[in-house]
Amino acid sequence: MIPLNTSIVSGVALSEIDGVIKMLLMKRVKGGFWYHVAGSIENDEKGWQAIVREFDEETGITVSSLYNAQFIDQFYEANVNVIELIPVFAVLCAPNQDVKLNEEHTEYRWCTLGEAKELVSFPGQRAVYDHVWSIFVDNQPTEFFKVKIG
């Protein structure tokens, strides 16, 4: 039997950078790969509370516009024999959003969809970015996806 783990959340930040919509990727210290914001749910947090906290910790971004991206990222983690199921959120940021990285990352980039897909190592990330871009950039997301925070 392969257990499921549902204790991780992730979020893709979108901002208009110098007139062009871009998504935020960061290079992780551990592993040296590019990724979006992600982290574990702590204690009694709800998933949306965890991603709001992770954005603050990893990027210094105060989340004010949060959406359920209607996507579950998934992969098999062989070293611990677990299938990870990770709900994805979208964070719509102010234009030219400032980023202050914590010690988990060495650098960040605001990327177009094509740039982001070229930087990442995992096929699941490309699927996440395609989905988020389609819902939140190419189309107007429904208010049913908006997460009430605060």
C-alpha cells in the first residue's frame, strides 16, 4: 500500500511587472531547483492559512487576493513511499510586487509562462503553470474560486 500525504500546499504568485503579467519562481537552497511558494500545513491551520503564512515567510508578500486554483499537484515520493497531493492556490499581487526572500532561497525571478516552464525541473510544475495561466491570465477567474481571508 502507498499512503497519501495531504499536508503540503503551494501557491503561484502573479504580478504585472513593467506592464507584463509574470509569475514568481524562486531557486531553492535545498536541491537548487526553481519552484513557486510551497510548504507544510502546521498544527491546526487550514490549507489557505498555511499558504498565506508561507508567502509571508518565503517572500515577504502579504496576501490580499487569494484564489483556489482548482488544481491538485501530485507526485510519488519514492524515498518515503508516499503519494503527495498538493492543493494549488493563486495569489494575485499588486503591480511590480516587491519580494524579500528568506534563507530557503538563493534568488527569484518574475517569469512569463514560457520562461517559467523552461526554468523548472518537474513536469508537474509545467502543468500547474499552464493551468494557473489559463484560469488567471488568459481568462477572468470566477469569484467562486476566491478565498476569503482574514
